[in-house]
Amino acid sequence: MADNDSVDLVVLGSGPGGYTAAFRAADLGLTTALVERRPTLGGVCLNVGCIPSKALLHAARVVEEAREMKAHGLDFGEPTIDLDRLRGWQDKVVGQLTGGLAGLAKKRKVEVIEGTGEFLGPNQIRVTGINDQRVLRFAQAIIAVGSEPVRLPGLPEDPRIIDSTGALALADIPERLLVVGGGIIGLEMATVYQALGSRITVVEMMAQLMPGTDTDLLRPLQRRLQKQCENLYLGTRVGAITATATGLTVSFDGPKAPPTAEFDRVLLALGRIPNSHGVNAPAAGVKVDDYDFIPVDNQQRTNVPHIFAIGDIVGQPMLAHKASHQGKVAAEAAAGLDSVFAARVIPAVAYTDPEIAWVGLTETQAQATGAVFEKGVFPWAASGRALSLGRSEGLTKLLFDPQTHRLLGAGIVGPNAGDLIAEASLAIEMNCEARDLERTVHPHPTLSETVALAAEVFAGTVTDLYLPRK
Ligand code: FAD
């Protein structure tokens, strides 16, 4: 075992938080090591999260759009699905990105060390690889070890019970799939497997899908899922799961619990928990809270000032773009810059069909906190572009401060909502008022116009709708 290696900065975990931090630190002149237990860089996001799921969601969208055009005179017939090639394409997309990261690390002279890292002390880390161990001394460290799926205790060990990683592996297309958890990941996977031909049941213990989402944004998605899925059970819990030779027998609990049913696969999508348990944080003196998150200040420093933490490990929202922004801040702070993580808002997107996206204040939050707002809502039924896509069910909603007319929040439902929300994020960061959005000339015909039109609705200047005078 070599124990004389020494670096300015060690980054533990190579997800969007970790690789961004390592690359930025190297660019700022720090000798940097990036420790990752997987054989490829990119973390959950690139390997088993954002990227493979979006590739499959694109495939699902193509299937659905082709099906829908049948009513308008274009019939492609039912798709034939070659799973090996579909999986091959998904793997290629992932491989291009993870391979690209390896190349970027090399160019920057970031040393990538494959193995599981754990602290031995406040300036020492041990990396255990498949065949060897190595001890590294570091001046500073960034913990970016991310999160993993929540597991339900007491379930049988059975390969037919899968998590999101299993679902993305696309082993086959089960005839009947039970999705446990109606949050973003569960519904994205339901969207994929439904389009590929599975009969889907979704069970959610709360009274609504994607709990906490504004109901007007949720409605178009729920309507579509109700048509596409075999069953949507709300306010219902999974009781017991019994593995039999022919399938998985599942019982349900709750006031409207359906009878026991059999499924070919059960996908558990119950949320994610931080990976702090594996890094031996106490050895470095780093505090971990009761929920296994690592508390940090606005420079991402833990209670041990030369050790930083970023991404999923520091708490909600568990999103890749939050992780990468925090990664930059931590790297810059480690290099002596006075960077802070001061994002006012972090957008969230469900890449379902339709997509739902929101940023800043939501109506649900405003009701809970008593925040005062006025809103402008533009229904996509009046958008030429939405109609030409055959998708008039969407809406764009902007929440404004009634006094200053500054944008406080936005919610969008409809195809490409995830791309459209970026304009609202920038508008909030830039303190834009309704008239800034209203008077910015948007290209026609685009879905982006709906952002300006929602501001016009708020201002009472809209001409694409008839609204009684304020
Ligand atoms: P991670 O990406 O979790 O990376 C942490 C890395 O650390 C992992 O590679 C892990 O192997 C490594 N590691 C852990 N412990 C150790 C150790 N002791 N030693 C060495 N290495 C270690 N977010 C979005 O913003 N948009 C999306 O569309 C989206 N879709 C998703 C879809 C799915 C199916 C899933 C599961 C997640 C999705 N997410 C999405 C969430 C997103 O993937 C995470 O928020 C993001 O990856 C967190 O980044 P991170 O850098 O904190 O950690």
C-alpha cells in the first residue's frame, strides 16, 4: 500500500457535482484526484439517471407521436421494438458522455482513481479498488457521493422487483408492471414502459401524483395517464409482495385499496437517500444530520472548513443542475475565490408526457406560507404552435408580486416545458417584471411565446385571448 500520495484536493464521487468540482479545481491550478467506485465517470445522472431515462423518454415520445398521427391521416402501424438495438442506442449515448468525461479529466490532468473512498482522518482518505488499496493525503476535500434508491424493508429477494436502475437496464418489456411511487422517477418510467407496450399500474400513498405539485399543472398529465395506464391508485399503499412462479402477488392497503393482483415486475420508485454512510465522515470530524445529509454553509463547507460537500448528499432538491452549480462553488472556494451558492431558484422538471416544470414560488407553496401573488395564465389551447403539435392541453402560469410586478415563480405543463422554464428562471434571477417578459419579442410560432402571453394576461394587455377588462 502506498501512503505517500498527496494532492491539493480530493473529490469523492464523480456525478455532475463531483466531476464539475474536480474539473473547475484543476482549471484553477489545484492538483486534483477524483475518486469513483464505478468503472465510468458521471455518477447516477449520466450512468443510471437523467441521461439514459431521457433517451428512453425520447423513444417513448416518438412512439406516442406516431400513434397520435393516425387520427390525422398518417398511419405508421404498431412499432416493432428491437430491445437490443434500443438498449444499444441508450448505452451509446451514455458511453459518449461518460467517455467524454474521461477525456476531459485526462486533458486537465485530474487523476481518476477507481475505488471506494472513505476518510481515515481530516486529511487522509483510503481508496479501496478491486485489487488494491491506496491512502491519499489531501489539503482539502469535496464530498460528492450522491444518493441511492430507498428500499422497502421486508420484501422478497427477487430479480423481478426492480428500482430505477433495473428499469433503465431494459431487460425486457413486462406485460404487467406495477410502479410503486407516483413521483417524478416513477411516472417517467411509467411513461417509457407504457409506450413500449406494458400494462401499467401506478400506486401512490399520497392523495395526488407528484405530491406538492400545483393541481392545475398536474391535471393534464393525470388525465393522460388515466387513459394510458391500466390503473392509477391514489391514497393507497403496497401491503405485501409475494413471489410466485408466475409473478409477483401484491396486496394493497388504504380506504380504497383494490384487491390483490399479480404483476410481472414491480418497480420501486420511492425516493432517494443520501450515500453518507459509506464515507466514514466521522473519521474526518464531518457532521452528518439525522437524515444522513451533510450540512454545509453557502460556500458548501461542512463543519470542517477544508472539507466541502455538494449535490444530493447535502439535501433537497436532489437534481443534477443543483449539484453541478454547487460543485463549481466548492471548487472555487477551495481555490481561494469568494464564490457562494446564491441561486435564488432551482428549476424542477418532470420529463413525463406532458412535461411539467416549475421554478420559484408555486401556488401550493404560496397557499402554505401565505405568500401574496397575482398570476397570469395562458392556456395552450390558444397557442398556434401547441395546436400544430396536437397538444392543446398545456398551460403557462406566471406568479407575480402584486406591488412590484416582479416575477416570483412559474409553472408550465406541456411538451418541452422543461426547456421553456429556463426563461422564467433567468427572469427571476434578473428581477424581471411582467413588462420585461411581455415586451420581449418572442419568435412566432413557438411555445416560448406562451411565457410572454402569460405576462400579457397578468398585465391585461393580451389580444390572443378575450378577457374581461380588469
Ligand atoms: P451522483 O450522481 O449520485 O454521483 C455520486 C457518485 O459517487 C456515484 O457515481 C457513486 O458511485 C459515487 N460514490 C458514492 N460513494 C462513493 C465512495 N464512498 N467512494 C467513491 N465513489 C462513491 N436530475 C435532474 O436534474 N434531471 C433529471 O432528469 C434527472 N433524472 C433522474 C432519473 C433517474 C432515474 C434518477 C435515479 C435520478 C435522476 N435525477 C435527475 C437526479 C440526478 O441523477 C441526481 O440529482 C444527480 O446525479 C446528483 O449528482 P451528485 O453529483 O450529487 O451525485
